[in-house]
Amino acid sequence: QTTVLLLSNTIPAPAVMVDRSLARQNADLASRAKIVEGLDARLVLIDAGANVDKYYVLQGLEDPAADGASRAERFYSYQHWGRTGTAGDSKLEGPSELEE
């Protein structure tokens, strides 16, 4: 039997932590980024019979330190995925405007 869990946050966005693996991609951004409200999803797929146990994290990030002409382009998309218990892979895209 396959089990799919959607782990959602009931904590307001400012209290939500940026995924700790972001520091491997960009330590400076990881130290100051904030989660954009409503843009934090964590998925888990477990199928013990098929030996499947994987995760996927998707976060919208805002860099509050962006200033000047780049102020509008202060948002990032961060994805992190892999097998539970491993470092997995990740991808950081941005900066961009929020609408992108």
C-alpha cells in the first residue's frame, strides 16, 4: 500500500524555518531568507512494499537584504528532494519578482 503525506504548516510564515540544506547552495541567503507566506510545501511518499521513501520540499523565499534597483527582484524558488535519510539534491532559482 502506498502512503502519501502532505505536511502543511499551521504556523504563521515568519516562524517557519528555511530548509537547512539551502546553506549548501547559498549560505549567505540561508542566513537571512524568509519564507513567503503560503509558499512552503513538504511532501513525503512512503511505500514500504516497494522500498520507496522519498521527500520533496518546495519553498518560496524572500531576501530582505535586497535593496536599490534590485529590490523588486528579491524572491527565490528553492526545491529539495531525495530519499529520506539522505542529503538529496536541491535547486535554487532566482532572484526574480514575486509574480514570476
